[in-house]
Amino acid sequence: MDEKDILGSIRDFVEEERALREKHAHGEPSDPDDRRRLRELEVALDQCWDLLRQRRARRGAGQDPDEAQIRPADQVENYRQ
């Protein structure tokens, strides 16, 4: 996955997340499947941003950005802990 692909995925995930949040904001009942999907989208976005940062850091350090890998959800979700 190159930067263009990653940014495309981020854009798609953000659009889907926005649609789900707007649905809830307009008074529609909160569906358990929607809540689950929102959580999946949040994790996927964190993984995409992390991968993009890894690629850029590797390139900046003179390393191959294609060696960057998607990190597990539990790793990218617990950076602040």
C-alpha cells in the first residue's frame, strides 16, 4: 500500500464514519451494528494514520517505506497508555 492508497482508505473511512455519526445526530436510534462499525472505523483510521507515519519516517531515514506494516489494533490503540 502506498501513500495514495492509504490516503484513499482514510478518505473512505472518514466518509463512512461521518455518515454514521450524522445518522445518529439526526435522531435515529443508535443501532448496535452502527456502534460496532464506528469502533471498527476508528481502529482502521488509527492503523492507516500509523502506517502513513511509518512510511514517511522510513523514507525520511533513507529506508524503504514499503517495509512499513500495519500494526495490530491493540498496539495502535494503546499508544497513550
